[in-house]
Amino acid sequence: MVSVPVTPWEARDDSLAERIPPETTVYEVPFPYGRISRYAVAVLGYSAWLPRALLKVRKLLKTGKYDAILTSGPPHVVHQLGVYGKKLGVPWVADFRDPFSGIGNLDWVPQPRQWGDAVITKRDPKTIATADAVIANAPRIAELFKEKLPAIAGRVDYVTNGYDPEDFQTPDSESIAPPGPDEPVTIVHTGGIYAGRDPIPVAEAVGELNASNALGRKIVLKFVGTWDPNVIDLHGEIAKRNLGDCVTTVGRVPYGQVIKEI
């Protein structure tokens, strides 16, 4: 595994690192830092990491120990490492946990902000066509790949985002009971709010249901995760609608705590 150990703007949950099998070798390739690197990152974005990662991948592949290379994004610039491996004759699987702006007119997919990321993402449809297999995260996205890149339609499949069932198994003594008649019903949203997603209509609906006592008990809407302030001022919108008594925010928490919230 070749990965960046940490970037300042990305979430980090050290508890998830404990799940990596002990037989897996992890090569940490640091993201560029320093005064000059700061300017490079401002222009190149995630692409600024590629030169260092490429050197490490090149060294590993030249040992001849690896049967294939799997690249997984976002950020989708990492697929350029697969392109390089393919040139060395190593089979390449490109995994897309989210679609990217270069495939179809997807208005809801964020556009790369930095010049370097934008240039590389624009080239992605051509480079992806060289992959031995392409994995999408949803059936619709897989069909979109097939439509936009018919030459690789037979090499496209999907693996949906999922979860580990054992994470939700609790002893009988800790089993979750439904709320009592006087307890509120809590609706939990986990994950980020970005790319034009608007939670306010749901929040307003919860407020209206509470005002009319439609369920005979209070409803609480809880957001666990972060939101893009460029997309929405969530606290401001909640306060403006006087929904503070039924809408709460928790912020970013470790995966284990997210499971408990659910």
C-alpha cells in the first residue's frame, strides 16, 4: 500500500488504521511541505503528491513482486500511478469511490479547484481507457462509464460502498431498544454535506412535524459529520429558522463513535 500519511485538510481516524492486516506493507509517501511546496500545492492541488508517489511506485514495481496495481480515488489524480504501472506491463485496476467531473455532465460533482488537478482530471477519460478493469461505486455510475467509454464497456463493473456487519453486532445486554412513548425519535445523518447537498428542506419538515405534533412525540434531526461552509452555513440556517431545539450537530468523530450514534 502506497499512501500519504496525512494531509492538513483531510479527515484522519487512527482507529481505522488498526484494521489494516499486519501482513500488509504500508509505504507512507509524505505530502510536500515547506514554503516552496505550499505554493506548489496551491497551484497543483493533490497532483503535487504525484512525483514522490511515482518514484516509490516505480521502485516497487521494478522489483517484479507485484501482479497488479489497484488505484483508488478520490482524489482521482492517483490513477496516473496506474497509468504508469500499465506502461511497465503491470495490469491496472482503477477504482472510483466517487465519480469525477471528466465523465459526463455531472453538475453535482465538485470541479477540481487547482490547476494541476483540473488538467489531469480532464485527461482522465483517455487514460482510464487503458485500464484492465474499472470499478465504480454504484450501478448508475458504471453505466455512465460504459456509455462515455464504450471501448471499455466489457471491463466496467461496480462494487457499492458498504459496511462490515460485525460493526453493528452488539451483545443482547446492549441491544438497542426502540424509544419509549415520551422519548424523542432521532434521525441521524452521517457523513459530509457538500457538492450542493441541501439538508434544510428535511430540517424544515422536522420542524413542521414537531409543530403539529404529527407523531405524538418530538423528532430530533442530528447531523454527524462536517459540512462545506462554501455550500451552506448550517448553524446560521438552523438559527434563522428557529430549529435549534430539534436540529443538532456533532461534527467529525471517529468511526466507532459514528456507529454508536447510529
